[in-house]
Amino acid sequence: MIIYYLLVFVIPLEHHPIWAGFIGGMTVIKYVGAVCFFYAMAHLALKSRLPDLLGTWSARWFLLYTLLVTLQCARVGRLNFQPGPFLPTFSFVVFFIITLSVVDSEQRLRWTLLAAMGAIALASLYTIRDWQKYHALYAAYRPSGAAGDPNYFALTAMFTIALGPYLAFERPSKLQKWYCLGCLAVTSIAVTLGASRGALPAMLSIFLMMALRSKKRMRYLLVLALFLAPSFFLDSSPAKRFFAPSERDTANTVTRTTVWRAGLRMVEQNPFMGVGIDNFSPLATAYEDTNEEGVRSMAHNTYIQLGAEMGLPGLVIFLMIYVSAFQMLERMRKRPRQAGTLTSRVALAIEAGFVGAAVCAFFLSAEYEKFPWFFLFLAMAMYHLPRRRRPRKERLMADVALVGASVAN
């Protein structure tokens, strides 16, 4: 299981010289993932069981989405393992199988969540170090480093920002408390230095949601205040860039709105099939107005990008993955038989993480970002944990009672 925790730990290091480095055509992270897959198969063999890969609607929507991506790749001649849309989609399917196979107890779930907290904290340290070394190069320098683009790093950080306050106080363990608070503090500094404008409304959404749906509202509002306070004292921060944009920020806004309008025209003219996966950037200028400056780029909006490339059916299927996951997490929170379990208590934090990521995705083309998919698969695995925890005889009797009730009806 340690190899799985290692995989989670290095996922955010997308530009790390070692973990993201290539050996024989594959990154080291992918080699770790391959070892995890073989470990998952061995684990299933020892347990003499198969993971319930179709046990949730979010899993079914996800597999339908991967099928549609595969068909779209075949349509445009990109059905191969070269850099492109098919390779990350195939990796997500493997990660889906691994996660549902190995995260099969609350103890493993807890350690996986703590590994995710540590992963973002480590990536945050790289971001902070990059800012420390290079912030004097020019005003309002935005760090990247091993964590990659600060906008995408902010999206990844939304999940641990939501989990941090909960895990810090969820268990009377001083070690877990200070570990989570330390991770949260480091992450907040890195997100502030990264100055992603999408991070501001995303963090507001996370903490307001958790405050309104929790009995301990002041705790989450206090954490939100601590997150936002540094933003008003730095030259480059989410708040400063959001409320007082520079000339460069304004130019970036014009660029994005230009490609957004082009993407909406793609959807309007190709509502069912789209323009083809991975074709947004090459075709962007063809859908822009003649009086607009030609901008050849991605959509900088996940929903427009998916709707333009895969048509409205692809966008709807993608949205249904997360809508059904949200509904699944709600059921975990409210079911009486799950009351008091780790899954029921952590569900709200993951829901808030999805909300924050959804807000960030409005400003980014993030359909291939790993952490949202990781937490989606983790939510699917969580759904089955209470059932697995019961004795086998009790599960069998429950299944028999369910079948009997169905026959009676």
C-alpha cells in the first residue's frame, strides 16, 4: 500500500526533474503507477474479490465518458499512446481501477487523505522556494517550479484546502492536528503567492459552503479570513489581481474572452459532434470575429473546451460524472448506518473541494488535471467502505433481505 501512497504523494509534481522525468518514453510517475497496478491485482487475488467498478452512477458516467473520448480520438486519428488526449484518459482508467481496488478500509482511506495533504504541501514548498529565488526578476512574479502553472496548482490545492480544517480537528490526535494545520498553512502561502484569480472565488465557495452546512461555522470563517488576509498586503495575490488588475491582467482577460466567444461559436455550429478532440487551439482563429485579434490558444474554460471539442453530449456526460458524485457524497453524509464513520464525516469536505475545483475550472482547461479525478475515484471507493466493513455473514443476510423485498414488491 505504501507504493499507492507514494503515487498520491508525487501526483502534483508535474514538472519535477525526477518524478516527471522520462525514462524510456514514460515518466517516473507512470512507472510508479504501473507498479501500483500490479500491486492492486495482487491485493485483489489475495482478497479473492473483485472491485465493484460499476457500483455507482459516477463510475458508470466516467466509463461512458472514457468511451466517448476513445471514439473521438479514433475520429481525429489520435488513438495512440503518443502525447495527446487518449494517453491521460487511459491513465485515469488505470488509476480508477487501482483506487477502487486498494482503498478498501477506513484506515487506508485516512492514510490516503493524509498523503494527499502532504502531496500538496510538498508541491507548495517547491512553489514558495521558486518565488523566493526569482521574485526579484520582475514585479508581481508568479512562481511555478515543480508544481507547474500556478493556476493549475490552485485548482489542485482546492481539495486539500477543503480537507485541511476538517482533518485537523476530526480526530483527537495532536500529530494529525499539527500535520494538517502545517500542510494547510504552507498551501495557503503557496496559493497566495501563485496569485490565481480563480482561486479567490473558489476559496470563498469552499469555506462558505462548509460554514453554512456545518455546526462549527466560526471555525471555517476564521480559516477563510486567515487565508484571505495576506492577499491584501502582497503586490501579487488573488485578491489584488481580481480587484485591481494590471495591464497584463486586463490583456489576459481580453484574450480569454476572445477564445470563449470562439468556443461558443464552435458549440453553436457543431452542437452534437464538436470540432474534434484536441482541435480547439488549431481552429480557434477560424471561429473568431474578423475585428478580433487572432488568438490561437486553448479555451481557458473546461466547460467551453469540452462542449466545443466533444459536442454537448460530451459536456453533459462530463458534468454528470460530478453531479452524480456530489449526490453520492450527499447520501454518504445522510445515511444513518454511516453516521459517525470517516466516510460520512469527510464527505462534506470533498463536496466542497469539488465545488472549488468547479469554480477554478471555469478559468482553466482542466479536463486532464489529475487531482480532481483522483478525488472522484476516492469518493467512489468511499461509497463501498461501510458495506465492506460489516461481517461477511451480515452482508450476505442484507443482500438476501434486499432480494426478498424486491420479489415481494
